[in-house]
Amino acid sequence: MLSLRILGISFTKSCTRNISALYITGDKANENYVTLQPYLDFEGTFGGRELLEQSIASRGLNINLETVLNKYQKYQAHHEQLRKVAEDREAVTKKLKELSKAGGNDDQLEQLKERGKSLRNDLKNLKQALYPIEDDFIHDYLHLPNRLHELCPTEGEEKLLYRHQVPSSTPDTLSHLANKELIHFVDNNRYYMMEQAAHFDVNAMQSLARYFVTKGDFIQTANPDFVRCVLLEANATPMDDYHMVREEHLQNKINTAYLTGGAAFESYLGAMTKLCVYPSVLPLRYVCCGRSYNRAEAELNGPSPSLYTATQSNAVQSFVATQTASDADSQLEQILNLAVDFYKAIDVPFRVVYVAAKNLTPSENLRAVLEVYAPSLKRYVCVGRVSNYGDFVSKRILFSTRREKHYDFLHLVGGPVLYTSRLIAALLEHNIKLEDCKLLGSASQEPTMQQSVQQFKDLFK
């Protein structure tokens, strides 16, 4: 019997944050440790205003871009004033040094010293006045969404990319929860897989990851289950998506920890933060097996508790970093092709769709969802997804590559291509025996030890 109970850790529901862990102004730096200072591309963000306005409107976000731009102008004006005072002070300091060396008269030196003190006080006052202006503007700026991909549906309707089998019109189907010998379901946070369900839960996850490694040239990793708030903010992840962990001895009180699971996109970001790689190693392709604790996404599958709405699941997470936007498009297509191969081998009715802009997170510019038909719900449910983030997240975590003397921020693609609990639920409702499912990349398809030894010997022939 395989238990999927939540770890023995204290959690709490997160509330609306009025302070950012991603960008900390100077007046708060004494109380809170600055973990990361993101690259703020004001020119790139506001340069294509029409595209930004379209992204905000299509997503249905309650953001007044004109208000943000007014705050930006105020922020710029104060920065310009601060720059001029700093330049004046530097000029006075330079002149004072020159007169001192040249043996200038005492009156001139005293006047310059007084002028320097006055400018120093002006500079200090301007910095203090800038902090609330900066905090107000940057807080709004970090909430601006990514620009939409040209393939993203903007009219509210999803776009069908691929479909395998047409669901048969059958009478009402019993829920997968009726299989008491395989599933003991308590609530969305607690359930148990038994017998073949427990074996399939692990085998499917490992087989798909292995298929990505052997056929897609991915590298398998092991990721942390906990992610700091600063990385959730970098990915523009709503704080309510995950459980916040209560920590007794927390040095940085605004950079709290959240339980995401190792099979979460955010769990990769810590290793990529402030990382600069050579272009020759791109694209970076990673895949991992682990838990997923995204409660917000699970709740989208309906109000009735079941494996479709369970908070936690075993999952397979993909993560790819590329040099250009076109490379990212190609990698997203490759991930989808590998995932489609896997679901076709299981031979269950499924489809792949691009979801509408209104369903994207602010960091995504495009999302393709793998959906399996759930007979008991009479509709498709998400069993995996792949998203394109462009360079939106990389700019926030300073993930780049160096090209000559320039630093280019990488384009990221990835997502959980399999949620095992939801797939198991759908297979049971289709009356498909879990032990008979063909799993691409399964251990039975790997070379035996004898074959591996022979392959090694062949290298020296």
C-alpha cells in the first residue's frame, strides 16, 4: 500500500502580500536580507505598450496600465533628480581635492565643504523620499504579465492541437472511487493507492521520465520539495497555490518557505538563479520525478473531492532553457511529442489543447495542456501541461548566457507532463486494467545487465 499523506509539517494559508521578497528597497534592507535583485527591463516592458495592453485585457487582469506608467514617470523623475545631486556632490568633492592640493584659500575651501555637506543631506533626503515611490511603483511593475505568444488564443476559447480517439457516448459511469480495493480516498489531502494502483503510480512516473531521458536527451534530476517565496514571486506564482510552511527560526521573515514538491517548475529555479552558462551547452533539458502539491490547479477540476481534485500527486516535471524564442518553440513541440507518444501507448482517449489567455499565470505566454477524458465527469481533465515563459522568468532570477560582451536572458519552457493520480482515475473509469497498460520507457524495455556488459565490451573491439 502506497500512502500519499502530507508530511508532518505545520502549514498555514497564505494571505495577500503587501511587500515583495523579490525586490527590497534600501530602507527595508536592514531588516530583511536581499536574496535577489531582478533585472528590471522597463524599456522592453513599456516599449511595446499595445502588446502589453492586449496581454492584460486578454488575461482579464485588473491592472490599469496608465496608472502604472504615471508611477513610472514619477519614479524616473525622482531618479533623475537623485542622479543630478549625486553628480553635483561628486564634482564638489573633486574640486575640493584639487584646491586642497593647489593650496587654495581657506574661504573657498570652507564654502566647498559647506556645499558638500548640503548636497550630502539633500542626497540623503532624496533617497528617503524615493523609497516609498520606488516601493509603490516596483510592486505594481512586478505584477505586470508576460506578453502573449502569437499562438495563444485570446478570445476565450481553447485551440485543439491533437486528439487521440473520440470518447464513446456511454451511460453514466461509476467514479473511480468505487474501486475500494485499489483506492482508499479520505479527502483531497489524504488518500492511499493499493495493489496495482500503487505499482502503476510509481511505474508510470519513472517510465515517462526514462522515456524523456532515452528518446529526448533529457537529464534526470532530483529537486527540493520546498521553495522560498522569492522564487514563487519570480515565477509570478500565486501564493495560494501552495502551502506556506511555519518556521520557528526564520531570519528573513518575508522570504518564507512553501511546499511545492520536487515535480514543480519553481523547484528548478533555485539552481538556475544567478547562473550564467555557455551557449554551447544549450539547450538545457531536465526532467524529474517527484511530488506535486499545487492545490489551486487541482481545485479547477471540480468541487467534488476525488483523485481529480487531490492536492498532491506524483508527477513528472520537464524544464528546458534555450537561447532564442524560436528554440523555445521547438523544445515545447518536442516535449509535447514525447508526452503524446506516452499517452498513445496507454491508448486512452486524450487531447492536446492551447488554453485561452485568461487561464494563464502572469509569467506564461503560452500553455499546452494534455487532457484525458474522464467518463464520470463527462469531460476532459488535465493530466499534464507544458508552458512557454519566454525570458520573463529568467530576467527575474538572472539566468543568462554570455555572448561576446553581452548577456542574453534564456527562454524557458516546461511543466508537469504527467499527474499520475488523475491518469489512474481516468484509466479506472475507462475499465482499463492498470497492469496491462503499455508504458514507454518501462524497465522491461531497458537492456539487461548482460546486454549492457556486452555493449561495454564492444567499445574495445
